[in-house]
Amino acid sequence: MRFGFISVFVLFVFSGLFAQETPQDSVTVLEEVILYTPAQKKVTLGITPSSIIREKAFQNFSPVDIQGSINQISGVYVLSGALNTNRITIRGVGARTPFGTDKLRLYYNDIPVTNGAGFSTLEAYDLENLSAIEVVKGPKGTAYGANLGGAISLRSKSPENEPTGLFNTFTVGSYNTIKDNLSFVHREQGFRLGLHYNFLQTDGYRENNSFDRDGLLLDTSFKTGSKSSINFLLNYIDYTAQIPSSLSQTAFDEDPTQAAFTWAQARGFETNKYTLAGLSYKTEVLENLKNTTSVFYTYLDHYEPRPFNILDEFTSGYGLRSIFNGDFRLADSKASYLVGAEFYRDEYNWSTYENLYEENNGNGSLQGDQLSENREFRRQFFIFTSVGMPITEKFKAQLGLNINKTNYDYRDLFNSGEDNKSASRSFNVIWLPNLDLEYRFNNNALVYGNISRGFSNPNLEETLTPDGLINPEIEQEKGFNYEIGTKWSLLKARLWFNLALFRMNINDLLVADRVGEDQFVGRNAGKTKHQGIELDMNYSWILGGDFKLSPFISYTLSDHSFVDFVDGDDDFSGNELTGVPRHRVNAGVRLEKNRVFYWNTTYQYVGEIPLTDANSLYSEAFGILNTRMGFTREFSARFSLGIDLGVNNIFDVVYARSVLINAVGFGGSEPRYFYPGPNRNYYGGLRLRYVF
């Protein structure tokens, strides 16, 4: 029964191979995994394998659910405890991070938005402002940090694709959800501008679960010459989110809508004001040499009352990224190259205070005496280069190298004398080579291979000892990735098939041990083996009456395990890696008629997840069915109106959308492993388009 849906789907796809309807011929160049639209330009440079989804794939889920959209990509899994509580894992890397996303690099319009400690914040971006999401799985992205988890590039909607006009989408749904995205787009010769305002408010599925966000995005560019242009990007987000936190097994079974007791009593929440500003200059230096240089600034103001204390922090950072790329003649063929650098520096300031919520007459958190005051300066510097060489007409090779240098400088501004814990840590320069091979049978079929080395930096908490001192023995995680894959387009681009097999061996595994309610310490605990299979398929079946039926599927097999992991007297070697489902499926079908009508139905299956290193406890597997449809009516050449309707979790499944691994109960309480997912819920929206 578990894989019955998959079997039916595969039979359905291949039964369509013999359909009599044949679309018009089209030229198909396989560059990446694409859902629905084979015209999307890839962002990564050279022949580096990547996966892309874009706007039509976003329509499989509600405009609030960016997590579900990303989960359509095989090998990538976003565990989402709430709109503001997300953890992205790629091929199992990052699954052991207690909270948040690290061990990968996140880019927004090619500007790095991962902070100096390696953490990325997905909830700072509105799905309706994006045109595409591209993912490089594993450390293959030489020009994108070579992190073990890989890289994710978010692309904003470009005014180049729209005429001058106003565009608005308004959505309402369960849990008193209201969302609005208003855009003004202007385009004329040599100049384009996109101004977007987004608003989101919801009470959430659980107690103490409201989310309130306002955002503004400005994306503009103008040509400064026939071969140069300047782009300015400003993204501002202001949101307040309550935190229901995780539940124990007993509480989850009794009432998954409840918040954790202490978080409910403290009315825990977080407020964030986030600003990203970037200026990019693109120019053609010579006929065969181009340069893109970006300078950027980020600022985050964060305030978070928790039951155990109140955290008040702000982070300001700035950096520069510059890439030169071009080509040159090599014998009778053309070779390509790139060379670049990326520098990022930020200053992280944080203080903690007593939370006197128990003395506040049931009114929630109350700030008391200061407990700490800290500052950390963090610097990362990358130099990268790659050369792509044609070995034969069909066979290509790309050799790359990324060099990283990381420094932390921690200042204790609260304690003095022997109690002062100020210290610094400079990691050794790390060399990260990368080799890609590609054999292209024709424009519609290729096979590829990759060998690459990657790394992950420890975050601040992982660099500290239980006494709060910098641990000089902590090392960066390092590992090699081995991958082979194939990409095919058959039947005149009706059938897309992508298959990848990989293995990644990681040494100096970073383990975060929880020694207090808000205290983790890190250590290098051994080795892990990440291996698996990733499959993506998409089939387009042209029906009568301008209708098109597109079934699709992605499947991930994650066979990840500890190779060498001894924790005190416990030997976990050979156990499954904690926090990763072994099987994961995303499948569905899309029925559409030009731009008039669409109906998407998707099924997401997530297998059981080991919750402890001893593999003594697992979360339950679950499957969720969602559906969404939309209609569009053009009243004139200038004005159109669209309606969207959707239902999530049709069969009202009770499930954990995220988990906390190796949870510890304090004060005799039961460990809290589970973040419940929402029950059956509904939404509907209006889309207005007016062109001047």
C-alpha cells in the first residue's frame, strides 16, 4: 500500500508514451532538472548539475507554503515546525542542527544571505516574489561556497518578463489567514523596476502560533552602456511570530494543537527586522570576458522571549562578490573559465536577560536582570576558479577549486577578570577541489559524474566548551562527494527523466550536545556515510481542446549512517543517521488549459525518521494529499482576473512536520520531539492584473 501510488503513477506515465497526440517539435537542451518549463535559465556556472523549480511548480501549494514547494526537489527536505521554524537538509547534511538551517549557502539574486556563522533564514522571503529556486546538492558548487550541504539560489521575479502594470494576489484561508502581494512593474528601454509589497497574517494551527509579516522588495536595473548595467536590490522584512515549540509524545497524542506548557505560559515569540541591500555591476570587459561585481549589506534585529531567558540580538554584515568569466580557444574548440572571490564580514551582538513570566500575573514574558552581553566578529573569505574543457565534441570536463578561510573573534562584554571568556579562533585555510564530467549523446540526453570536496564550519555554540570557553580542538567537518547521474528528454520533450546516485563521506562530524535548556556544546564525534538515489520524472500529455496533462514524481532514497560514532560508553557506529527519512516521495498531476485553467493534485510521503542516535525511537511515516485549482478570465487586453482555491491535508492526517532529534527532558519532564503539522485546511485567492 505504501508505494501503490507510485506504481500507478509509473504505469500511467508509460501508458502515455504510446499516445497518438504529438506536440509540435521543440528544441530541448538539458541543463538541469526542471518542473514544467524547459526554458528556465540556470544560474550556476558551467556544467555543474543542479535542480530548478519555478512559478508553475509553486502553484502546487498555497502561497504561504514555500517549504512544500522546495520539498518537491528530490534530495532536499525542509522540516518546518512553523512559518518561522525551518530547517533545510540536503542529502542528510544539516539534519543534526537543533534549530535553523546551516551547512549550506543561501543566495538571493546571486547575493549571499547566509550569515557569518553559516545560518540561513528562509522565512525572510515571500514565495510570491520568486520566479525560481535553484539547488546545487552537495559541495559541487565551487563558485557557491562548496559547503557539504550545497547551495540554494532564490531568484526574484524580473520586470523584464512583464509589461508596465499593477499585479495583486489576495489570499484568505483557515486559521484566519490573510495574505496580500501587491506589485508595480515598469519597463522601458534600458530601465526596469519592480516594487513589491507583501503582507501575511495568520493565527496558525496551534496555540501561541500567530505570524504577522510585512515586507518590501525593490528590484531595479538600468543600462549604463551597450555592454554594462547596474542592478539595485532592497529587501526589507518585519515579522512577529509566536513560538509554540515542540511537544512530547504524550502531548502530541492528546492534542497536537497545544503549545509546549512553558512556552504557552511565557507566551514565547520572536520579532525580526531584516534588511538586505545589494548593488551589482555587470559589464563585458572584453569580447570574451564578462564581470559581475556585487556589494551588499545585511542587518537583522532580533528579540526573542523564551521560558528560560530573553534573547536580544542584532547582526550587521557587509561583503563583496566578484566573478570574471569568459572563454578562449583551445585547439579547434572553445574552453570556458571563471575566477572570482567572495568576502563576508559580520558583527553579531547579543545579550540575555531573565524572563520573569512566572511573576507577571499570567501576562507572559517580562524582562528582568541582564545575564550576559556578548559580541562576535565573523569573517569568511572564498577564492574560487574553474575551467571547462571540451575533450571531444560530446565529452566535457570542468575542474574547479574553492579556497576558504574563516575567522571567529568572540568578546565577553559582561564578565571581567578570570570569568571573562573572550577568545578568537582562526581556522586553517581549506582547499576544496571539484571535478565534473559530462558526456552528451545529443541535445536531449547526457550522463555526468562529479567528485568534489566540501566543508562545514562549526557555529558559535559548537566552538565552545561546557564552561563557555573557545574549544581550540574543534575542527571543521570535511568530506568528499561522489556522484553519477543521467538526464533524458524523450518523445520530443514530453518526458523528462533525471536520475542521480551519490555517496558522501564526512569526517570530523560536528555533534551538538545539549547541556542546558539554551546551551549546546559541540565536538567532532566521528564519521558519517551519506548515500542515496534521487529520481525526478515529468511527463506532458497533450489532450484535445488545448488541455495538457502533466504527471510528475520525485523520489529520494536516503541510506545515511554513522560509520564511526562513539559517545562516551555508547557506540552508535552503523546506526542510521538521526533526523533523515529513508524514503521520501513527491508525486502528482497537473491539468491545464493554456492560461485559462489549472488543477494540481500532489501527494507527499515522508518515511519514518530516527529521533535518537541509538535508533531507539522513530517518528511515524505519513502521507499528505493536497489539491489546488485556478481560473483566469481576460476581460480586455489590459485587465484580467484569476481565482485560486485549494485544500491541504485532504484526509486530515495527524503528523509531525518537523522533529527535534536527541531531545532531553529537563526537571523530570518528557522529552519534546515533535512539531505537529496543520490539519485539513482551506484557502482561496484572487489574482488581479492590470497593464497600462
